[in-house]
Amino acid sequence: MFKEYPVHGTGLGLRRTFLSAAANEFPSQVDFMEVAPENWIDVGGRYGHLFDVLLQKTPFVCHGLSLNLGGPTPLDEPFLRRVRQFLDSNNIRCYSEHLSYCADDGHLYDLMPIPFTTEAVKYVSDRIKQTQDIIGRRMAIENVSYYAAPGQEIPESEFINAVLETADCDLLIDINNIYVNSINHGYDAEDYMKSLPGERIAYAHIAGHYEEAVDIRVDTHGADVIDPVWTLLEKAYKHFGVFPTLLERDFNIPRLDDLMLEVDKIQSLQLTHGLEHGNNSKQHEV
């Protein structure tokens, strides 16, 4: 069978530092862009106009920042209804969020790890189902970077697989997060990657990080992608087939032309492995 992805090819996270440059001369290498809905809902004026220009040039996906899937407080249903309106009105191809929590009576301004327990699987899966009901579509969840695992009862890979199955949702596979976690928690990145269900992949993230020590990596999205992460992406293509992949860059953002060098690298790997497996980047046999 063939898997249809919501987008195809190479993507780039839209940032306001290069919004004008992208709207004025859209880079041909970019097949789709990503925004956080929290940053764009109800935005008007010049930024809103430029965003509308880009909507006419390329498909968009949304990656949320504040849904708080694993948090103890009720889901913000009014916010989710606004998200649904944004997704519908802008023809957004996919909505994703972090498998984490970020609030309890107020926002924590960080992505905190959900305990890897069977109880948490049911809790967060129910909240994902509730979210999907409100937004009227399937969503994808992202495997997040984390720096502690409080109350862990089951392996991380078992936890995320159980959530994906129980909630019946899709996966936003973050290649850099797998690598960062493998260093910080001492597991094999390739084994973890291969344990994930390829048939649920919607698209992927790749990014740079900060090396604080030999055994400590911090997921900053503030540097170039390093060679071991590129290698892990290539191994993922070999294992799952080519899937849509988006470059994230949130800090120390270079000029758009410089970002395109890394987008070109994604495209090169996709072409190599797409041709190798006899498929294009829009679909792959699973």
C-alpha cells in the first residue's frame, strides 16, 4: 500500500525575521512551511498581509506550543475552537503538538516530560482524542526532548507507541530530539527510531542543538544540524522510506539564503533515497 502524507518534500519553519524575504522571493526548494498557530491567530496588518501572500505560494502545517496535552488542568476548549477556525480558514494540511505538558494554572514556558507510565498513556490519549474531536481532524504528536524522566515505569519508546495506538493519532517524528535524548539518557538512537511506527508518520522535524557537555545536549534549534543527526535522518529514510522533512531554526537565525543550504541537504537526501526506493517524496510504500 502507499502512504499519503499531508505535505511532501522539504519544509521550513516560518520565522518573522525572514518573512518579508520569503514573501518577496519565495525559495524554490521549500515545498511547505510551518507556523505555530498561537503566533498567527488574529494577526493582521503588515505581518498578516505577508502571511496571506505566503499562503498563496505554498502549503502550510501548524505545530502548536501551548496545548498542554499532558497537563493536569482541563484542555482549553475555547482556544482549540480558535485553532480549528485558523486551520480551516487557511487550509492547513496538518496540526501537531508536543507530547508534553507546559501549564498548571499558568504557563510554565517550557515543555515538561510526561511520566512514562501506563496511567499517563490513558490520560494523555483521552486528551488527544478530545482535541481531535474539537478540531475535527486527526492530529500528530511529536516525540519531545526531555532532561529527566520522573516516575518512569515503562521505556520511552513503549510509552509513545502506546499513546499513538490508544489515541489513534499520527506522529511528527523529530530526528534531532531522538539524537539529543539518546545522548542524555544513554540509549541507541537508531534502535529508538526504528521502534516508531512508520505508518503513522505525518512529517518530520530536523534541527540543531547545543552541546553543553559530552553527555549533555540541549535542544535549542539555534545552530546548524550536526552530522550525526543528518546520518540519523538518512537511516530513517532507509528504514521507513522518504517522508516530508522540515528544518526548524528558532535562534541565531541566519539569512534565508543560508538556511537554504540545509534545506538543500534535506532535498538531496530525499532525492537519493526516493530514487533508491523507486518512489517520489509525495508518497511511499509502507
